[in-house]
Amino acid sequence: MNQMLAMRVFRCIVEAQGVSAAAERLDTTHSSVSRHLQQLESALGVRLINRNTRRMSLTAAGERYYAACVDILDRVDAASQAVTLEQERPSGLLRISAPLVVGTLELAHWLPAFQQRYPDIHVDLSCSDSFVDLVADGFDVVIRICGPLADSSLVARLLTVSPMVMVASSAYVFRCGLPRSTTELSEHRLLTFASTDQWSLMNDNDEPLVVTADGTFHTDTITALYACALAGGGVAAFTLATVQDDLLAGRLVRILPEYTLGVRHYYALYPHARNLPAKVRAFVDFMAEYYGSKAPELMCG
């Protein structure tokens, strides 16, 4: 016996005030409704309804069981409606993991517009350059900036591909001059991320050229690298997606624009595409729209 179905049939009998009326409401047969009632009474071991050819009335046990059925079924229906609504309307808590560069240097450009468009989504953003296990750590979506992504059980949506470009502040260029060649570049202060002491430069012909840093500044934090570059500390490398606003505003200057340090892929990763929550789909679509709206000449260098 399907107890949930039997409860719904019993409730309908009570509210329709009869088996025949219930069968009409449920678009089924009189015998089918009677069978559900008999199976339910047999499973419970009590009579729920006193019935004869003229009228129907609930027993004391039937009245208590009817009240319990209404409470349970209403709760089940409310839970189902809430889940369905969440699937249809983006809402609820959205847990995001993102690299520090996105969370600190790029967030201000997209988060306000996202929150304005989806006010019912509550963002919980964790920023770290460490690898996170999306499922084990309980994230809904992870943003990663890396090379081409290896095969994975996760769904990966490519948001954009952005070159790594060399930049310096206007103050640094005014003070130290603008390098016109890779030879001149090697004589400048190169600000490097982590323990990297060499830059592998690529030109339009994909011809690699290694430039060794002078070791004046190393950091394992992208925000410190960015702050040092803005403060005139030297030449640093970032994705063009990160610094394009600074370039447009004149805060930073592109160094040797014919060279890059390769490209970086921006991905949104999530566990599965089937029955994807509306909040996750809304965020991924928004980020794809945001990066896609960037000027092609800036994104391509």
C-alpha cells in the first residue's frame, strides 16, 4: 500500500463527504477509492469512517487521523512547493569559492550588479588560492583561474580566456622609464608572485623568451603584488581581465604589449548540470555574461 496516496484519498473522502464524490474529484473509480480506504483501515487496524447507503461519518479515530493527515500532507506539499519555487526563482544561500584575485580585485565590478539582479540570493564567498574540494567543502560553485582544465567529474563552464600582461604604475614609468625591449625589461624591478624568479614571455608568433627577475620583491598574496605595482614598486604580471580598468584609467601602463606570459582560463565549476539549482545557474550565467561583455580588444590583448 502506498500510504501517502492512501492518506490523500482518505482526506479527499472526508472533504468531499463521500466515496463517490471523492472518486469524481480524483478522476478515478468508486471501487479504487473504496479499496484505498479499506487498505488504510486494515493497515491501521481501526475503522476510520462509519458509512451506510445514506450518510458517512468519521469515527473518533477517523477524526484524529484526518487531522494528522491534513497536517502531514500540508507540510509535504509546502516543502515540495518551496523546492519547486527555489528551482524556478533564484534564491537562497549561494556558497562560492573564488581565487583571491577575483574576490579582492574583480569582485567590486560584478557583485553589486549581481545582487541587484538577484536580491533573494544570499552570497557566502570564500576567497583562497588553495585547492578546494567543491563537494566535500560544501560549495555550490567554484571559480578557478588556470591553464586548460583537465578532465573532471565536475561540470566546467569556460567564462573567458585572458592573457597575462605586464604592467607598471605611471609613477614607476615616469621615474624609471618605459622598457622598450626584453633586454631593457630585465634591468627593471620585476615584482613576482610566490617564488617565481623567471618570466616566460610569448610574442604573437608564440616564440618563448625567458626573462630573469632581479629578486627585489616576491609575495604569495596577489593583493600585495597588486598594491606594490600600484605603489610604483616595479613591473608585475596580471590577467588583463584583472587590470583592464586600471589601464583604461591610467593607473597602470602596459609594458611591452607585444608580449604576454601566456593565457589564463576562467572557469566556473559545479557538481552536475541535471536539476541545477536556479541560484547556481543564475550566478554562472551572470558571470559568463559579465566576462563576455568585456571589450574583445582588451580581453585578447
